[in-house]
Amino acid sequence: MRHLRELLIDAWSWLDYKQAMAHPARPGHHAFPELNTSWVPSEDLRRLAAYKFLAAYDSNQAGQLASITGDDHHGVERRELGDPSKLIDTTLAYVLGSEQTIVVPGAEHADDSDDPSLEAKAAAELQDRLRSWADKELLPLRMQQAERCAVRCGDSVYTLAWEPSQRRALLRTYDPGFYFPEWDEGEQDSVEYPSRVHFAWELPADPVRGLKDRVRRITYELAPIGPATEPGQTSDRRAIREQVSGADGDPVLIVGDTMDAVTGTVTRTYPWAPGKPSATTCYLTDAEWLLEDLGSAHDVFSLPADKAAYRVRSDGQVLDRLDLMVDFIPVVHVPNSIPEVGEHWGKSTLASVLQLLDELAATDTDSASASSTTGTPIVALAGARLPIDRSTGQPLPVRVEAGSVWQLNDNGRMDTLDTSAQLAELRQRVDHLLDRLAANTRLTAAGLGSLDPAKLPNGYSLQIALGPLDSLVGGMRLARDHKYQLLLRMVQRLHQAGQEWPAGESLPARIAFGAHTPTDRTTVLNDVVQGFEAGVFSLETAVRMLQEAGYPIANIAEEIERIQKRAFDQAARLADATGDNSVVREYLGLPEVDSVQKVPLVGPPAAQPAGPGLDHTSAL
């Protein structure tokens, strides 16, 4: 009977040509046995296996993996020359651009006048606070870590946690293989936010410290606000949280919370939402379980609470449903691409060209074999007098070395195997595959640096050549823009909850990425000068164009002020046009002066004594 093969199309089907990926749960067949442990959900096996495959390509171990999984028994001999890693690093550089800057809209108007608006002052203060926090938390470094993982695996994760001892929010990045969002049925979508998020991974046994194999799980959960709790212990001395009771035995509320006498609902007013009571808070749980205590009935979503060993924070708080005093989960998932409809996960940059990378590695392997026979050719001798081993009487092995001389008989002949033509053909195939790789990843030959500059007659041709790269970077940044706005909003609210920053509604903030392609600065400068002199560009627009082109302009308003202080020709024309010296002084940034008293240049004649023979009239 003929059986139809199963065709599975999902977010990871681009890896189905790998045997181990098609059936990741098959016993004894998978290259990653750690994924088949009981606590890993079956629906996440394909995703986790895909992350493992992509990491192997990044570290030049795809051949070893293919040999282990049975895809290629000669995989250990495969030549891997770092092409996947180059694609990842190149894409990362283009996505992040030359720099990353935190921008709060409206902050640029704080320096426009001596008395800026309250909104401009608040935006400028928030921008300074966020940039100071970013310096302390090494935000550019964290972004490099997270975004490289996103480009390689398709996903990355940030977490924020309030640290009482340092009085600021700590930023951390997690491998997406540790990330397990828990969705209600039908709610998994890129714009939705799960009500419960888990981070879980295995901890190996430590015989020296007497520790067994364990699973650690960190859980963030949105749930109704409950009574106050405090650290406590069970009868077997396990740390837990216990509900606080008053003198009459009734539960005690946290200061500021209120309870509805009819419904029993507890509400709280958060500092970022004044006048809008909320009944929701976020609880944090951080615990460990022994692997031997987990059976097939328990996965990461249903670990038994009675077997948990809860961790304790630096301030002594037991992390057993600890109330974080916020109404959001401080976790941000960043996809590498815009997810498909109904999907949550992004797509790796390597996904669509993984088979092409296999072809490239195979061609490199063939080229290495051909180059060995070209550099050291195979020689066939006929009628040669070979040296004899006196002890055995057998001919000695012949080696081709510089200066070697063989005696040949009258009909002797020496032939060599020439493989240089095959080597040249293989090199051309490598170039063809690299061009195909540049086109299919949309990084372009110009973006990968393999395009000959002599083939481009002008800068406009370069812009056309970089067109696919521009659209690629635009789409990837679009997928990240909202995520980083969400991250910065969480930073604000955590500092407000920690009473470090003033209360009030959250202001929008975003991360502006620098230019991703080189800019012809000379052309931009000429355009700015001509446009400004012709009156087509304003001074503000001209300075902004120079800043975007990479000129070292830190603050547009300050740069305009410096320019105007030295613009004496424009000041003279302004004086001629208005006849108002106060306007001219304001334009030049000079302080106002008191009105000058007018003094006549020629006064009335002073009385003088008459000289001999002269009277006053003759003297004048």
C-alpha cells in the first residue's frame, strides 16, 4: 500500500531537508539529546532544534552536525570557511548602523528659546535620564549581543529587573532557546503579549558541591493583585512567601492598595497612570527542580510547585510569586523579521539560503581536493629505473620533489595528471554561488564588499545597486522599532515604580539607528551649501542634513546658534531690511543694551578772550 509522506509547513519548514529536523522527537535519531528531556514541550522541539542547527553553521560545525545526523557521512571532511558567520556579522552591522541614539520627541526644542515649554523640558529631562541609564547598563553592548542572536536565530529576548541595591533597572539578554511564552488558545500573534512567560534551562550536576541535575525556571505572570506577602519557610526549611495577616486574622494589603468591599477586588494606582486604578500586577517566580523529580507528565508549563526550591534576591525577598509592583511583564521579544500573520517568531537571515551555504561548502571542499592534485600532481612513470631497497629487494617509493632525477629506458615515459582546468571551473562556481548568495539574502554584492568599484560609473549607480539592501534594512528596522519603544517605556516605569524618577504619564522614546550605508559627504556638503545660498533649504534643514551625513554635529540647535554668532554678512542685511538693531543683536546672540544718549557732534562756540588786534567776529 502506498503511503503519502507528511508535508509540514510552519515557521521552521525551511530546515525540513535535514533528517534530524523532520522528526526531532524520534528516539536515538536526534543530534541534540538534551532537547528530548521531559520538561521540554513537544511543540517547541522544532524551534529549539532550528536554533541548534543555526548555531552549528555560525561556528563552522555544520559538517560535523551533518555527519552525526546522517545527512552526510563525509561531513567531517567538509571545508567551512566562515561564510555563514560573515553573513550574520554583515547583516548585524547594517541593521544597527553606525550608531544607536535614544531620542525623545520634543527634546530638541528645549534649547530653542530662553523659556521653553514644560513639554520640551520634560522631554529633555527624560532623554538625559534614559541616556544616562543606557551608559550604565552598556546598552550598545547589550544590543550587539541580542541583535546578533536575532539575526542568526530569528529571535532575541531582553529582560528588565529592578535592582534595589543599585536603584536602577538592570538590562539582560537571553538566548531565545530559553524563552517559552505561554499563550492562551488563539492568541499567539506578533502584536499580542502573553500573560505568562517562562525562561528555563538545565543546570548540570556538580559532584563537588553535592548538586544533582536541575532545571531552573524564571516565570513572569500577570494576575490580579492579592494581599501582601512576606518571606517564610516550610516545615522542611524551604524558602517560600507567606500571606501577611493582621491582628484579627484578615489579610493585609500593600500600602496604597484598596479593596472593593462588594467584589473583593484589589486595585492599585500606578505612578504612570494617575487617576486610573488597575487590578493587575506582575508576579516573579525563580525556582529550581531536580530532574529526577520530573516525569513525563511535567513540562516547563506545569512543573510541580511542591518540588520547587525558590531562590532569594539580594534584598532577602523570596522569589515565589513576588509582586513586582508593575502591571506589565518586563520582557521584550525582538524578532529578526516581520512575523507572518498569526506567528510570534521571526526568521533567521540564514534561513532562505541554508542549502546554498551547503552547496558553497561542498564546492570549497572539492576545490581543496582539486588544488592538492594541482599543486602536487600525480606522476606516472614508465620504463624508469627505480631505486631498490637492499634489505627487501623491493622498489622504494618515489616522491616528486624539487631537483628529482629519474633514469628512463629508451621507451620510458613520464605523464602528469593536470587538474588545473577543474580547479578553475570550481573557482568560477564559487564566484557564481557567492553572487547568488548576495542576491538571495538581499545584502547585494556591493553590500558584501565583493563588487568591483570600477564597474560603478557614479554614486547614483551605487544607490541602485544597494536598493535591495535598503529595503532589507528598512523591513528589519520596522520589526524592531516598536519593540525598542516598548523597552524604553518599561525602563521609565520601572524607575517610577522604584521612586527614582518623577511620576506621570510615560513619554514616547525610541532608538534611532545610524546610517547603514556610506554617504558621499562631499556631495551632501555641496548640495547643502547651494541649497542654503539659493534659499531652498532653511538653516535648520541644512544642519540636519549635515548631521545625517556623518558630520560631527552633536546638537542642531547649538550648532545653529554658533553659526549665527559669526554670520555678520547676514546680520548686516538684516539691519538694512529692518533698521532695528535689537533684532540684529538677537540674531547674533548678543545681549540687549540700554539706549545710547545722543551727543551732538558740533556744539555752540565757546567764549574765548580776544587777542590783540582781533575781536570775536574776526576770530570766528
